[in-house]
Amino acid sequence: MKPARFLLAWFGAALFAVLSAAPAQAATPAPAQSGSQVFYQIFFRSFRDSNGDRIGDLKGLTSELGYIRQLGASTILLTPLQPSPYYHNYFATRFKAIDPAYGTMDDYFAFVRAAHAQGLKVYLDEEFQYVVEGHPWWQESICKPHAKYAGYLLWTDAQHCVAQPFLGQAKWMGYDGKSHGIAMVNLENPAVRAYFRDLLLYWADPHGNGSGRDGVDGFRIDHMMDDLDHKGLDKHLFAGFWTPIFDALKARRPALRILAEQAGWGYGTQWLTDGHVDMVFAFPLRGALVSLDKKTIVKAIRATDAATPPGKTQVLLLENHDIDRYMSLVHDDPARARAGAAIELMLKGDPLIYYGQELGMRGEQPKNIGTSSGIPLTDAVGIPSREAFRWKTDLDAAGSATWYRGDQWFWKNRFNRSHDGVSLEEEQADPGSLYHWYRKLLALRNARPDIGGGSQRILCDDDTAVLCILREQGGHRTLLLVNLGKADARPRLDPQFVAGTAWVDLLDGGGTASPDAVLHPMQVRIVGTR
């Protein structure tokens, strides 16, 4: 692997540093905790508009909870809702607040109650390692070292006139051309830790009585690090900052779970052990699924499994708000998109679907940024992966959250357009669409306990192109078979294994099936016991 280097996740790329591969092992034990979940991640501003201003909002999201449930997801993961001058709402001007463009605090709690009534869990995305200009902690402390909140930030001078800048840069430009300063929060200050402990307790248990009524079910911790940005200024955060907060949350809400975006995007072992989180993202495995190369995928499955302690979980993904859309990465090939989806949703772990992934929405961040291309380095470079969810054939239909409309490159070069075949309206009417493929796979995953919580074993561990993944629990067996090659191929399975089970086709009517039948290139077959 190449040495670590910083790229800005919030400005369209990831903080990228891949850890060394962990040692492999042959089989994956069943998770210690039962109850796999399926995340549906929403880039909030782009999901559903309710009032005609083209900005996704809480009332719009609440009106579409039935869609998320019907798709087969169990858990909604939101990008931040806090006020910020940046469109993605990372870097807050206030923490215990809702961006007015999204609605009110009453709208927020109405959404949480409605989600819970539908049987959906809610996770909030939390990023509070930094504040942006305009936050009271900064605004009220400039050149006032004895101000109430002066110790809440890190400063470069004794007079507290210059805050410690984010990644050493004084200002960061947003997609609207406006630049803002971003400062590091002093996470080693006990008062700061107490503030954020109480903040998360509020979101988890708003009534303060331990009931969790109207509270969220988990948190995503953005850009979690032990030494923030490797600067040596906010250090030993796993033990000194995060663990006490997580302990307080679990004491109040024992079932609440913590999902870390592990900085560096490696396997996340240190976050699961020293950081005491419940889940991390399976970023290296995601890279393997983009390749759709059998050897690469098998290696990544084993390394991910070896890096994951018992009782901890990897969140499987093909795309999210910081990376290119999967359909673009497989070059609009529907067969490759179906194969990637089947592997993600059949593997051990908690899968994540990024809004519009189920439709095959496209989006790639520009590769040529700078003066010559006319594309400046701003947070706009992430917009292609964050375009409006396609509810209707017409991109301009009511409810479409096209907040990025204008005369800039990100609108002129948008990936998703009217009548392109990639909308819920068009795909619901087509039984052979990617949307219906996702619904079928999710229904299968949710119906079969061996997929949601069983053991995992790699079969066909040979030089053929057929990926074979067996999931087992009790008497239930599900076998995923995917031909990742360019020619017809037959899985090399042990004849006794094949003959010893009455296999049925789980994708095509439940009739008798032969696991070792020939597969066409990129063909998916899923067979199992009744």
C-alpha cells in the first residue's frame, strides 16, 4: 500500500490511508450479536423537498418513510442536520439545532417518531471536531483569552486571536464561492467533552428519563481519530474523549450503537478495540467490490473478517456521499451493477445502500481540478455523488431536491437527467429494473436468518472466476454464486456438498436448482435450503 496522505472528505474526496492487510482465515464465525440491519444512507439536502424550494427537508423525508421501509431497509443514516454555511452541513455554526432550510426541531422529532412507528431506526451523523466561523465559541472568543468559551478551541497564539486552522488552511471555499474559516475544537478540555456527552445524550434520550422515546438509535462518528489530523494537538482521544462519551450513552441506552467512519479508511480494528465503537465501514472490501475480481474480493473478505473482533460489525457499502457512484464505476453496465449488489447484500455484515443506489444513479467527482479545467477546489467537487434523488421521470417534478441548479459546472455537467431511465417512476414500472433487483435481494436477506446472522464460508477457492459464498445458520443454507469472468463457467463444488442438500432457486420461483450449473458472465445465482 502507498503511504497515507490527506484528502478532504468533506470537499469531495476521502481522507485516505489504507492500513496493511490483516492475515486471512478460511471461515467467518457467526456474529455474537443477533439482528443484522440494512442501512439506507441519505444525503439530506438532496432527498425529498416538501415546500417547493428545491431543498430536501424533514417533512419531505417523513413523507417517504414508507418507500424506505418497502425497499427493505431497516435503518436510516442521515448526513448532518446542524446549521452550517456549507451545503453538506459538516462544520457547524451551532450543534444543538436544525438547519432552518430543513425545518424545525418539532419537524425533526416528528420525523423520528414517524420513523419509529414504521419500524425504522434512525442514526445521526455527528462531526464536532471542528467549528466554522460564526459559531459562538469562536465568535465570542477572538482575542479574548479569558472569554467563557476561549478554552473550547485550539489557538495558534497566546492572545487567542488566530484559531488553529483545519489542515493548516485559513479559509475553505464552498460551492457558492464563499470562503469560511474552520477551526479545531479542543477535545482535551473536560468541559468540551462534557458538552458533547450531554449533546449526544439529548439526541439519544430527549426526555432525559432513559426511555429513549423520540431518541435516535445510533450515531455515525465522522472522521474519528485518536490524534486529530495527526497534529499532536488533540491526542489520546479514544481513551480520553470518545470512550467516556460512549460509556455514558450506553449506560443510558444500552442498545444504542456507534458506527465510526475510521479515518484512513482501513480495516478499522483499532476503532473497534481501543475506540470501543460497535461498527466500522468495510472500505477495503468496497474497493474489491468495485474491481469485481474474484481473487481481490476473496482476499478482502478474509482480511476484513480477520480484522473484525467477535461481537463487532463491518458495514458493507458500494458507495456513499464521499465517493463515486457504483453505476459510474462499472461504466453503466447493468450486469456488473447487479453482481456487485448481490455480493454486497449477501455477505456477512450490515449492508448500506446510499440513496439512489437502488436505481443505478450515476455520479463521478471530477478528476481534473484547478485553473486549467475551470473547476476550483471547493466542496462542489462532491456534488456529482450527491445529486437529487430521482423520484419522477422529469427531474423538475415536484419533490425533486435540485438545490444545485444554476449556471455552474456541477449543474451543466450533471449526471442524472430527465427521461434517462434512472428514476423510481420509470423503474417501478419495469419488472426487470435494478430497483426491483434490489427489492428482491433485500427481501431475500430479510427473510433468511442465515444471511442476516449466519456464518460465512468461501467455497470454490480456486483459479476459476466463480465466486461462491455459503451462509449457514442452524439448518438453513444460502449459497451465492457469481461468475465474475468473461466466459461461461461452472462452479467447482464438492460433489458430496452438492448432492447432500435439496437446493432450490431463491431468485426464480423456488424451483429445484443445481448449484454447479453453468453461469454466464456476470450471472448471479442464489440457491438455498427450504
